[in-house]
Amino acid sequence: MYEQYWRFNEKPFENTPDPKFLYNSPQHEEALTRLLYVVKEGKGAGLLTGVYGCGKTLLARALMKELENSIYKVALVNNPRLDDVELLRIICYYLGVNEPPVRKADILITLEKVLQNNLNDGKKTVVVIDEAHAIEDKNIFEEIRLLLNYQFDNKFLLTLLILGQPELKDKIESNKQLNQRIAMRFYLEALARAETESYIRHRLSVCGGNTEIFAPEAIAAIHERSGGIPRRINQLCDVSLLTGYGRQSSSVTREIVEETIKSLSL
């Protein structure tokens, strides 16, 4: 709606996990590097936690983009609130099994065949479980742990990446055997004030817009209200651009941001 007015190629602050918008803050770059290390070195399992809206899902998408399709087979589970059989079936499905079996024993046999075939074809299997903090059944974490039992000549047949909000850490630690198999852990924090400014300008640049649209005072207000959480930053910036468009303003001022905050009841 406002793209033409601000001369954007597309909207810069959509809350969707598009890898091209990934802002490589030092911590996001380190998190991605660590995830890639776990996958490429076959370390078994990695854990990424952080507050909601801090960019975990976007990092998972960026990771998938980094991995060569010719070498890696990736199953990304976005909604893990399933029972153990459903979880195994959806993993099989995302790994290319069009009609996964119904019985658990048959599913496990099918999954082992898929992993073995991938190995024989020179491919590496990666299973990413996002929003894992939503898992309430402890038995599911045990089922996740058992996935790491698929090994061949002391090598894991799959790499498991578990992502979620901070409470996930306690859930993982409550399963001692799973906790011991986590080779890498990383916690994503909110952006600092300077990072918030760089984040906003980065997204404006990706869309071909003027990176100076937001006045410094406006950015300060956005950081203060958002707490440096990217999802909140996106929401405030998006509506502020709409408000600025409605006013036919040449820039987004602190006044516009404050009006946006009131309209969103933030």
C-alpha cells in the first residue's frame, strides 16, 4: 500500500522468515555459524533458544538456504505439538516419504531406510524442530533423543537441531540423556540500541529504499518500545511507514512512531 510512496521494491518489515532479510548482527552470525558447524561436522544435536520474535525461525530458514540441496536432505518441523507417532510420520514425510506408514514400528523401519539410503547416496540428513518449547509431553523429548540412536560406524545418520523459547532449556535439561547429546548451545538475545538502528537500515536497503527514512529519534523510540526484539521492531516500523504515508511525510519522525505506539496499544 505504501511501497510506491516510499519507493520500495517490496514491504521491508513483514514478519515472515525470508532469509534475504536476515540481519547479521554479531550474535546472529555466530548462531548461524554454530548451527552450520553442527550440521557439516555431524555433531549430532544443537540447541538454539531465545525470546519470541528474536529471529530463530529466520535463522533456520537461512540455514536451509546455506545447505546445498544436492548434499543435504532437510526436514523442518514448524509445529511439534504432535504425539510421538505423528512426529515421526511428519519427519518421514518431509524427508520424501509421500505416504508414511501408520504403525510406529513400520515408521521406524521406513525412517531407518531413508537415513541409510541418504548415506549411501552421499547425502546428509538434517531434522530441524522449531517451536520445540511448545512440546508438553516429556515422552516426545525421549522420542527426539532416540532419533540420535541412528548411527553407522560411530557416525550419526542425522543431525538434529532444536529451536525454541527460553523455557525449552529446562525441558531439555530434564531429559539427562538428551541433554548430554547436545553438542552446541546458543542463546539469542534482543538487539542492542545500535543493532536496532543497523537492523532497520538493513531491511530498508534490501527493499531498495532510502535507509535514512527513520529519524534517529524515531529509531530510539522504536528500540525503547520494542525492547530490541526484531518481531516488535518490524511491527512498529511497518505501521509507522503506513502512518507516515497517510500524513504524506518525507520521513518517519519520533512523533509518528509515538502515534503508532498508541494506535497499537504497545
